[in-house]
Amino acid sequence: MLARLPIRLRLTAAFALVMAVVLAATGLFLYFRFQSELDDTVNRGLRSRGDDVARLVQHSNTGLSRGSTTALLEADESFAQILSLNGRVIDSSQAVGAERLLSAAQVERAREGPILFDRGPVGDGDDPVRVLALPVDAQKSRVLVAVGTSLEARGEALEELQTQLLIGLPLALLLASLAGYGLAAAALRPVESMRRRASHISGGDPSQRLPVPVAHDEIQRLGETLNEMLGRIEATIRRERRFVADASHELRTPLALLRTELELAGRRERSREELAEALRSAGEETERLSRLADDLLLLARAEDGRLPVSIEEVPAHELLERTALRFEGRARNAGREITVEPSGDTVKGDRLRLEQALGNLVDNALRHGAGDVMLHAVQDTAETELHVTDEGSGFPSGFLPRAFDRFARADEARSGGGAGLGLSIVDVIARAHGGSAHAVNRESGGVDAWIAVPNGGAYS
């Protein structure tokens, strides 16, 4: 049930509980401290009166029942009694009469030295009393002197303090709880403001941000962190929307061509050669659609962090040779040559994924570059780089920063049949290995594109 309460009520309840413990402890401390002070005052008074009565007994033959002690003892509150060592009452003040103040055991203890004790009412009184008994050497004998006083004033003072504490402490607790609730509400007001704003933020307008308080506290840092998260979400949404739009655009062209070929094939009688050509064209567009779907699936899996890589030690020269062999015929038909620089280095990575990345770099060099294509490896203590270079005109300078973005093309008007996903897939594979992808324009002409793979393998 406590977990279902609003946080401000829970904070107030916790604050009230702590305050109740503090106030209760303070009240008990004040009560017992005041009680101790009263007891000390009563005890000091009894000792003073005991000394006065002892001096009176030592220097006067006048009994306590006479008026000689009037200046020392107040009839309503104080009293005195003289007893023999065996407990017989020798003399008493008028308030006590013949009643013996000390029991046999107390008489026995008083013979040894002063004793202090509380007992019930004396004489006609209704309140408990405190008695001090002490041995005194009189003119010719040793007696016991007992002086006492009513504890009525002490009890009334304690009752008055108790009443004030029972009224004042709950009132103080109530006021403190109300103040605690107000402070909790004020402290959480920025959170409520952020909640109201967050309820209006949607995917339709992800640019909105939460209000951040000016105070440099945890709530401000929370608001800033949430706004940074919203910024990342906004960037992701915009990137995904652009991705969907670009993917739709790329899919529309081969689908339109495929539909046109099929419609033309079915409109009229066509020769065997024309049908074969239509089927060949449809097959090419279908292949292009299949390749595009595979690329999009790979990118989607990479976004979800599910692009698997199987790490093994692969000779760099073997990777480069196998990649060059795949594109050798295509390069020869274009009048170009692919060469591989010998290397004795090894790469820790997924053989198939690295070949796919190198294949995309070589395909990009053959499609958009010129001259011969060279593959080589560079290794240092931290990572191994697999390079693909060509001798073309290079990328436009403004394109290099986004060369590895999805659907990015150096020349939007002439894509060369590509969807703009080749280099982005290279970047995805490099990051899956814990590395990175790079591309620069060579001073001698052409592009130098490479992937860098840590020698320790992938991060995951």
C-alpha cells in the first residue's frame, strides 16, 4: 500500500516519522532532565533543612513539637522527627504527630549514615513525601533526625510539563509534516512540469524538449539527461524515416521496371528473343531487389545489435586474394586490373563478413573509380587495416564526411545502378568487429578506402 502512495506523500510520511522520533526523544529528554533538576532541588533543600534541624537538636532542649522550628519548617510542606537509635519517636513536628517516619529497616540503615527515600503521605496530607534521615550526636546521646517535604509541587510541575509536551509536540509534528509536504511538493514541481510536457511529446513532433529547472541539482541533471535522450531518439526517428523513404525510393525503380517488362510481355505476341530479353531484364531487376533486401536486412540487424561475427585468425593475404579473384573477370571486361600486395599479416575477424566488406569496397572502386585497383594490408600493434585503392578522380570533398551513410551517393543523378548501401554495410561490418571504416582522396588521384580491425578481435 505504501508503494502505491504518491512520492510526495511517502516523503512526507518518512519526514513525519523521523520528526516524531526526534520530537519524542526530545520530549523524553526534557521531561527526565526537568525531573532530575527538580529532584536535585528537593534533595538540596532536604539536606539544608536536615543540617538546620541537626544543629537545633544539638544546641537546644526545645522539642520539635514546640514553636522553635517554625522558622525552619513550613507546616504544610515540611516536617521533621527525632528518633532514638532503636526507632522510638522522641519528638515530631506538628504535621507528623506520633506517626513514625522510618521503618525498622530504614532505621537500621540510617544508623550507618544519611539515607534518602520517598514514601506515602504523612499526617493529613494526600501527596507522597521525600524523607532524609541522618544520625546526629545530641547533647548526651546519638539520635536519628528525619526531615521531609511534600512532593506536591514537584508532581504539579512535572504534570504541567507533561501536559505542555503532549500538546506542543503533536502540534509541532503536525506543523513540521505540513511544511515537509510543502517542501516535497515544491521540490517535485519541476518533475511534474516535465511529466506534463512529456505527455505531449510524440513521434509526430519529436523536437520538443522537457523544461529544465535553473537550480543546479539532481532534477536539473535528470532533465538534461532526458533531453539528451530525446535528442538521440529524435535523431533515430529522423534517420529511420529517411531510411524508409530512401528504401521506398530504391525499391520503386526496380519494381516499376519489372512491372513494365511483364506488362509489355503480356500485351501482344512477342518473339522468342523478345520474351527471353524481357525475362533476362526481369531477372536482373529481381536480383537487384533481392540484393537490396539483403542489404536492408543486414543494416536492420546491425541497428538491433544482432549482426553476428565469428572471430578467427585469417591470413590477410588470403582475404585480399579471394576478394580480388571474385572481381577479376569484371575488371578484365572493363579493361582494368586488380592487384594484391603480398602480406604476411593475419586478421582477427569473421572471414565471410570481411570478404563482404572488401567486396563492397572493390565494387565501389570498379563502379565509380578508374584505373587499376590495388588491395593491401597494413598492421601495427593495435589494429590491422585492409585497404582498397583506385586511380579515379576521387570523391567530391563534400561527400567524404557522409561516404558511409546509408543511401549516400557522390553523384545523385548517376548512381551507376547502386543503392548507396555498399559503403554503409562496410561501416556496419567494421563496427561489428569493434573497428571502423575510412575513406580519403589520394594525392595522386583516386580513393583509398579501408577498414580497421582491432588485433584483439571484436568487442562482443
